[in-house]
Amino acid sequence: MTETHQPSSFQLSTEQQTSRAYLALQLEEASAGEYPVTAITEGYANGLYYPAAVIKASLPLWESVNVFVDHAGPADWGRPGGRSIRDLAGVLHSVFWDEAQQGIRGKVKLLARARWLCEIIAECLALKAAAEPTPHIGLSADLEVERRGDQVTAINKVYSLDVVMNPARGGSIEAALAQSKPHPALSLKGEGSRTERRIHPMETTEIQSVAAGFTPAPTPSPSGREAASEPPLSDVGEGPGGEVTISRVRLADELESFRKESCRAILAVKLAESRLPQPFKEQILARWQDRTFAIAELEADLRSTEAALARFMENRTIQHLGAVQQVVTPVDRLQLALERLLGLPIPDSASDIPRLSGFREFYLTTTGDWEMSGAFRPERVQLANLTTTTLTSMVKNALNKLLLQAYEARPFWWKPIVWEEDFNTLNDVTWITAGGFADLPTVAEGAEYTELANLTDIEETSSFLKKGAYSAITLEAIDRDDIALIKALPRKLGLAANRTLSSAISAIFTANSGVGPPLGQDSTALFHSNHANLGSTALSTTSWDACVQAMFKQTEPASGKRLGLRPAYLIVPIELEYTARQILESAEFTGGTTTVLTVNPRYRSAGVVVVPEFTDANDWAACANPQDAPGICVGYRNGRAPELFIAQDPLTGSMFTADTMRIKVRFLYTVGIGEYRALYKANVA
């Protein structure tokens, strides 16, 4: 056998053989999975200077920090829980401060599942030792820092220490711990490149989440730190110890390019998911395609555009579908037809409902009683769900609306001057006015406080009144189709209820020859000289001024202090309305024997209320604002309007006994006195 030798140019040198042997040893011991590392050192990174003191102060934050493969990407942003567990490689532990390197060192323990990473690190370390081309891998920290200018003042949080490609300086992975002695040139160093900025609430401090590595630079003096610039670096060159360095400017450009690519990808996904029309998508694309942005900003823009489009289209959503053919049910349509017959407004959507010819047609449709006998004929009615109570229920609903409409048609002249309240029972109502305290006494130094007497209550009681009556729609009126009578019935009942309450309130001023009801507290008439609220002078500027002064001088119960009330309303019969408006609505007037115009000091100081029930052409009254002092109080039971009822069963009720559909109206209320000091009356002879 002849041995063949390779040419000398292919023979390995002793140093190369040593390196190859070292590579084999590294690959064999890659399963050890634990490496000494330098996590961070003093110096510049991404335009920020990290002082040694700040780094040293952050030492506790680095213990047990997770190690991931690569920095977080777009897929990780916004993920609940943070980074993906699929990218987890190991953990940093046993951290300590290295005074010589002015940085934090420790050990990285890689997980068993990261054996592939151990092999890559081992091979790279061996290639580095053999001075052969080596992939640029290293460590880069993801930090949250505070800064002032380019000076980092604090490291608040260490999110992770990541194994990345193409780092610059700072974080390094050294020989596996299985080696008793690291190879002389065995170190993979680098710095990260991703930077995200967030404004901190402090005025001059900014919080950043930084993937930080470091290029050592001389610490600038405190006086020149603001103007200090980073040492210039070439785009690619030799660093100390022979490492290849990459310019920070180039890294920033690559970072910005990566961000834009990520944002463009996110923009494409969000636009594909959106239901916006294509022209709107093109406008959003034009606004965002050349920008870097947060996902929340883009989503807010999409939501705003969708909302604006919805508002624009809301009146055009349903088009060319014809008229609505059914409101809810046939019974509902019949109810609306009855309301339109009685003159009540109906929705525009029900305008296609056929019109009833009269109340007789409605009666026959709901009862089938063609003979007009007052009986319900279920076999003849053509609509489903009609019963013996359908007729009365529909009529009650429609007439209740007419009743309320009529009740509210007349002016509620009393609304401004009364205190209104709702009650849950028909028990007598006690209207309570609390007394007051006099001036607080002086307390000497070290002395005890004076105990005040308990507040006194002034009570007035009123009972509920039940007002009501019933009328009827006769079978003959239905047969004659007397729709005018049927429409007039609830209207007249509504007007009667309005007048009834109006009379009860006006009687407070007119009862007992104009002095009002007696009060429970002193058995004296409401308007009395003892109460300083009774006058006898005809209405004029002079008598009105006397009324204002009298009410202002009224005193608080118990304390005797003036209340300082003023009349808010002048209450008059129709005969005095002209005079009242001259007094209160004229900016100037003539007074006394002179004809010179004088400024009216009471101009618009009160409103004018005209009471229909005031029959004395000379008497007048005044009332304070009920929010300040309630003079007249009105209580309601079962609502502030009358109720309307109809006998339900046409077979056994009034329809059977008298051929009538009885309609009953009921109104429950009480009228009482709250505070006589808020009222004034002038009974003019």
C-alpha cells in the first residue's frame, strides 16, 4: 500500500490543530449548558451613557432574569403574559459586581431544550479561538431606564437578557464552566439595538425600555456632560482585542428599518381584517404606511373611521324596501288605528295602517257583535288573540292618552309656586318646617362649648282627597257611530281634573273670606297680622314694595333671625294682570306728582301668575320660590295626573245591565301648608 500525503499548503499548523481539538472539546461539553457572562458594563449604548454607579445600584434587578433567544418582535407586542415560552432559553443567576470591568457579571444556565444553542455557542467560541470567521452572537439586555439628557440616572427594571445576532459590545458569553481554564481569546461580546421610548411623569426624566449593550467611553465631567458626544465609530472596524464593531448610527438605521417593516406588516393585517370600504382603507394606508406607530394608535384610527362611516350611513342603511307592512302584531295595528281615529298622533312607521271608518267599525271588529246586542262573538272576530276584554282594554289605552292630553292642555298656573311630592300610601301627610339656631356663642380658650337646644319642628297636616266620577259610552252612541261624543268624553274629564286641582290650590288663598285655612301650630288663619303676612292695600308700586319688605323681615322659628326671603311671584286675578305687569315688567315709570320717568328698582324682580279661580278683582297675593321656602305643598298618589278606567267585562258589567261602557276617572292628591312665612295676601276692601 502506498501512502499519499497532501501538499504542504493544506497541512494544518499546530495552532490550527489545537483550535480544532478545542472545538471538538467544546462540542463534547456543550451539554454542560452553563456559561459565565458579562451582562452590562459602564459606557455608551444607543446614544445613552450608563455610569458605573447606576449599573452597580441595579445589581439586585439582574438576579434570576430570563434569557430568551432574540429580542421581542411584533408577534410578542401586546401578548398577554409577555414573551412566548417557545423563545425561553435559560436564566441569569449568581450575579455580582466586577470592579475591574466596571460591570455586572454572572452565569447563564441554559435549559436542556436549548442544547442546540449550547452547541452553537460552543462552536462559535472554538471558531473565535482559532481566529476563523465567526458568527456575531452575544447578549443584549432589555431594560427600563430613567434618563436626563443622554445620562442614564436609574435602571428601573430588567425585562430580559437575550441572545442575539450582530451585537456590538457589552454583553458577552465566555467559555463553558466545564473548562478549567478559558481559551485566551474566548469571548463573544455585543450590544443590542432595539429602543422604545416612553415619557416619564418627571419633568426632565424620560423612561425608556432599552435593549442595552455598551461601548465603553470616558466618563464626561459633570460640567460638560450635556454637551458630550459619543466617540466616533466607523461603520465597520476593529475594536479593542480584535472584535468587529458596528457603528451605532448603522444600528439605529437598521432598527428604524426593522420597525417600519413590522408596522407595514401590522398595517396590512389590520386593513385586511377591517370591514371598511376600499377607499377608506386606502386613506388609512396613506396615513400610516411610512410611519412607525403603536398598534393601539392604528386601532383607534380604524375605530374612529368606522364610527364616522356608521353615522354617515345610518339614515341610508335600509333603502328601497317599501313601506313597513306590520308594526308588531295585528292587534297593535288595530290599537294604532283606533288612536288615529280619535285624533291622537301615531308613528310615521304606522302611516300605512288602514283607516277606520268610525268607532262602529272598531266595535264590530273587536267583538263580532253584528246585532249590536252587547255580546262578544269569538267565532266572528277575524283577528287572533281577541278576547272579551280586548275592546275595553284598547279603548282604555286610547282614552287615557286623550285624558292626559286634555289634562296637560290647560296651563298649570300653580307649577311655579307649589312644592310637589309623590307618596306611596294614602296616610295623612305631615309637612314639617324645622326651626333654626341663633348665632353661635363665643368659646373662650380652654372653656367648654355651649350646648344648644334641640331643633324645633313646626308641623302642618293634610289628608288625601279622592276625586273622580264616571261617564258612559252607550251602545246607541256606538251604533250611531257618534265619534265626536266619544272623543269629547275623555277630553272633558281631563279638563275637569285640571280645574279640580287648580281650585284646591287657589282655595288656600280664598278660603274663609280670603284669610286661608287655620294652621295647626297656632289655630290662627294662614294670612293674619300675627303672621305678618296680611295686607289691605290695592296693588301698586307702593303696596308691592311693602309686601317685599314684609316677607324679607320674616324671622326663622326658634332662632328669631330674619330669613331674608323675597317674593318670587305676584299672584293676581285677570283684572290685575295689566297692573302687575306694569309694576314688574316696566324698566321705568312715573311716580307721585311728577311726570319724570324714574328707574323701576323692582324691574323683573318677580314673575306674574294669573289665577282663573280668583274672582275678587282687587285681592292679590305673593309667594316665595318653593325651592327656598315651600309655602303651598301638593302631594300625589299614583302619579301626578288623573287615571282612567273602563269596566272590563261586557257580558256581566254595565254593558249587560245598561248597554253602556262605563268610563271612570280617579285623581288622588292632597294640598297643604308648608311655611306661612313664604306667603303674603292683600285683601282689598
